[in-house]
Amino acid sequence: MKHKAKLLFVLGCLILINHAAIAQPQDDYSLQFKIDIEKKISRSFSTSVFYQNAFNQNASELFYNIIDGGIDYKN
């Protein structure tokens, strides 16, 4: 019986913590920037560069930054 009461107490605490996390207001905004450039080298080959970043916490904290590049072949 003691174990059941402890388990119910822990589950109740987890539910309250989860509810408190969901109930927080989100008054901040994010800022995102992305650019995609593609250049044809020949009839079959092209190259591309993709850049994207995002800021959170009222655009004061870098959330992620992505740089990708490649060469494409089209037959």
C-alpha cells in the first residue's frame, strides 16, 4: 500500500510539473532568415548553397544555424 501511495504522489507531481510548463505564456518572437542559391554549371551539373538561421527569445538568442552545399547531376 505504501508503494502505491508513493507512485500516485510521484505521478501527481509529474502531471503538475507538466501542466506548469505548458501554461507558461509565450510573449517572445522569433526571427528567421533563409537563402537558397542555385547556379547551373553545365547542362548536366549545377551547384547549390543553402543558408538558414533562427533566433529565439525576442531575437536575442541563436536557436539554430544551417549551411548546406552541394553539386547536382541531372541526366
